[in-house]
Amino acid sequence: MHGVNCWLMGLSFLLGLTLTFAFAIWRVKREVPTSTPSGGAAVAAAPYGDGSARAGGGGSGPAGWTIKGNEDSMLYHGLDSPSYEATIAEVWFKDEQTAAAAGFQRWDSRREQT
């Protein structure tokens, strides 16, 4: 009787091992996340209200808009700013009044206060 129990125990172990491999361990598939261009739908078109626009790739803005805004410093740069060409816009404004209404300060406003 002892020999039959050992065989049954061995058979149940092998059956359990086989079923575990068959049903529980699935083939792992490597899935690499891919980024899909969003076309700008998730980003607000006018982040600071009418007259503002989020900068495109490389800081490009709408045609005819010349006021560049820097969200880190909250300064805006017009064509008269010596840093205008070096500034990469994060947001564009259609005019200085719109930039000021959005809470941005003129690039030279800190110099005027001292």
C-alpha cells in the first residue's frame, strides 16, 4: 500500500506541475510604449485667454504674433528686447497688453524699478 501512495503522490505532483506551466505561466510579450503625436488637442489653445497661444515645436508661434512669453520667469519679450532672438517662446501673445493682462511683466520692468 505504501508504494501505491508514493506513485499517486508523484503523479499528482507531476500533474500539478504540468497544469501550472500550461495555465498559469503565460508567454511574456514585450510591449514597448510608443508615443503618439497628439496634434495639440490636450494642450490649451489659449492658455492665458484670448490673444495667447502655446508655442509650437522649437518655440514657433502664430503668424504675425511677435510677443514671446517665458513662463518660468513670467517675462515677455517684444521686438525691442535685446534677448528677443535668443528667447525660446513658451507662449505667444498677440500684443503687449494681452501679455500684461495674463500676469507677465515686460523684459525690462525689473531694471525700471531699481
